[in-house]
Amino acid sequence: MTRSLNDLRPVYVVGIGWHRYQNPSETPYVALGLTAIRAALADARIEWPAVESTYVAAALLGMASGRPMLRHLGATGAPLMHVENASASGSTAFRHACIEVASGISDVALAIGVDKRNPVRRAETGIGHLAEDAIVPFTHFALLTNEYAVRHNATAEDIALVAVKNHRNGAKNPNAQRQQERTLDEVLGGKRVSGSLTSLQCTPIGEGAAAVIVASEDGIRRLGIDAGRAIRTTASVGRSERVYAPGAGFDAALTKETADLALAQAKVTPGDIDIIELHDAFTVEELHYIESIGLCPEGHGVRMLKDGALDIGGQCAINPSGGLIAMGHPIGPTGIGQIGEIVMQLRGEAGARQHRGARTGLAHMVGVGAVCYVHILQK
Amino acid sequence: MQPSKLLKPELYSAGSGDGDGATARLKGGRCRCGYVFFPMQTYGCERCGSHGDPLTPYELSTNGTLLAEATVHLHADKNRPAPFTIVKVALDDGPVIRTLLADDSARVAPGQRVTGRLVPTTQSESGETVLDHRFSAAS
Ligand SMILES: [Zn+2]
């Protein structure tokens, strides 16, 4: 008989921290990562030696980036491991930090995501392809945008409204790479990228770091951590792509099955969710995923968007951080930063971005391959 | 007629009796479980995991229905200068594939019928015309 995370002993997020996501710079990844870790330790009001295990999420830094960074916190000898799972690297690191604490192997674990914008290198499979080298992620999603628009009679303007909302949220987030409100005209008038996608509808891959510290109730008590600011992880699910009906959007199908398992694990329904941080690397994805998660029937996402139901203060705030489009997507940190945003919101500490009364949040990432991770956090 | 060669002969062939601009056939595979895939490979079936003898070559017609198109305006790889158009096509024989639209194709939209052809792209060092697979609006 296997068990899910929520059947094991409770695990709580007790510390969160970032190095702001930003355009590529000369700052070494070590400085980015240490800033986020020290911020998370300060937020939890604990010292580094309390951390019993570390998961380092990085997709573009090459081999063994963790120790050269962590040693500057004081080498405690605690175990560390590296997680590479494409865009979902950070979410995966968080899941395994939670599992380690929930299992009782550790009382306190750290998930740190850090990355620089280095070239993506993928191994050859030995199987040929017609023109996959011509289909980068923004073109994959430009094709899905065209399909969504035709199937659901949505215009390019409708879909671009996702970016207007997320830039508005990002403008209030000091950790966001893009902190500027944008009008619909600005979004549509920007540089054309692929299909109807313009540059302000695409994530700006940059650099940065995000850190989250998780702890058991024993750890919280032993270290005198403020239990009132601890936020419990009530579901953790990871999945990978299966064979779907020909032509089915695999990102959305995979999201649906992963989210369904997470909702069942936390024993909540889509209507219970107050905030969602999801993988909006490209505008159309937000519509796909809110429909896959079950906020509304397929094809109704634009209506929710136009009604303001997805705004901060609306029915369910989607990407209050600004999402991948505005907060940014430095790869390794992204999934961990989502958890930090949800924790900040559930604590009521999100300031100008606060979604009032938030009690339940869901974090979603997909990664090429494809993999999907969903976490639910509850106050 | 100029001598020609295929850019990726492991993926497609010319329909019998055709020359330049000919209808293409795709070199797909079929598993004993019924799953049809492209391109042919022997590593194993994505649906059932069978490998070896259960996987056999299965030639696919390039006739299909367009699911989506996107004209790419920016592309970092200099070997693929933008603009170009990518199409997602549901082949009548089952698999959904994505590749380039021929430069000389009429404009296409979802729901439209398309067909694959072998079109001249570059010259090889030995002077042969190099043919590659592209989709076009079905005539
Ligand atoms: Zn099979």
C-alpha cells in the first residue's frame, strides 16, 4: 500500500526568500543563490546549521553547482543533491524536500533554485525528425494558440489579456523581472515572435534564485519557529506524459490528470482554490491550465479573464506574482518562487498584491519532456 | 532532369514514379498493439513498451488535415532563417506531425486539407538538388 504526501506527517513551509529575477548579468550564480537562502533563513528565523538536507534545482548551470555555493554558509556536512527537471526543476526539488521531511528522515530541509541564462543543451536520442529544430517552445505554443483561437472563437486580443493581467501583477512585485504595467495595445504592438504571440506574451528567460525551507512539527517546536506563519503542504503530485489521443494538447491533458490527483489528495475542489501560480510561459497556457485544473469548462477561460475573475481580488487570483510572463522564468528557481508567492499570500504578507482571505493555493509547473508537478498549500 | 537526393532519406521517400515536387511518403512504424508512430524506431513502443519484432515499418500517406499553423518571425538558429511557417497536421493514417509549410504553398488554416511533397531546398556539393519534405495546401 503506497501513501501520498498528505498521508505522511505534516510538512510546513517556514521560510521563503528570493534573489530578484532579472535580465542576464555578470552576477555569479553563487551570489544569487546565497541571497535567496539567507533571505529564507532570516524569514524562518533559523540558522543554517538547522538545515538537515538541501535540494538544489538548476537546469543550466552544469554539473555539481551546489557545493561551491552552499560552502559559503558554513560547511555543515549535511547532504545535498541536484535536481534537473527542465522548467519543473524547482517544483521537483520542493516535492522531494517535502517528502524527506514528511517521511521523518529530516525535520528541516531546503529547496533552492538558482540559474543563469546559459545555452540549453539536450542529448541526441538517435531518432530523426523532420524539422523539430525549427519548433522552439514559443512556436509550440504559437501552434496551440492558433488551435485554441479557432476552436473557441477567441481573438488574439482575448488571449493577450492574460499578459495585461500578469504584467499588472508583476508591476507590484519587487522580485519580478518585469515590473511595468502594459496596455493591451502595448502587448499586441510589441515585437512579433511566432504566430500571434508577441514578446510581451512570452516569458523573458533570465536569472535569479528562490529558496524555500520546509519543516516538520517537531522541527518547528525544537527551533522555536513561529507556527502562525507556517503554511502546510497538503498535496504533492508529479506526473509525466502518457500517450493521449492524436492531436490532444499534451500539456493540458497532463496538467488535468496531475491537478485532479492533487485536488483529491488535499480533499479540495477547484472552487476551494483562492490563488494559483501556474506555468504561463506563453499567454495561451494560462487559459489551457485554468480549464484543465477545473476552474471553468474548456473554452470559458477568456470569459473569466474578461470578467476579472482571475484578478487579485477576483474569484481566484491567477499568477498574483506576475507569473512566468512578468515575474520571469529563470528555470531552476521558478517552481520554488511559486511556492514562496503562495506562502506569502496565505500568510497575508503579500502587501499590494494581497488576495484577501486567501486560504488555499495551488502551484503548477510543466517542463519539456513532458513532466508536470502540482502542489497545494493551505493555511 | 537534374539529379536529386533526399535530405533525410531515413524519414521519407518519393511516391512511386514521381520526380521533383512529388508526393512524399513518410517512413512510420506500427506496433503489434496497433499503435502507429512516426518516425520508425526500434527502441520500443510508447504505448505498450514492446520492442523488437512487434515493431515494423509502416509507410504513411502524407495526406492529412491541418490542426494549426504559426508563422515564425524570430528564430535564433541561423540555419532556419525566419520567417517560415510551421504546420501541425493530423495524418489520415493516424499520427500528428509538425513540420514546415512549403514556401510556395497557398495560405492554410485549421481544418484545411494538406499534403506532403518533396521540394527542392539547396544544392549539394556535388551539384545535386536536395529535396526535403514540406506540406502544402492540397490542390
Ligand atoms: Zn505497442
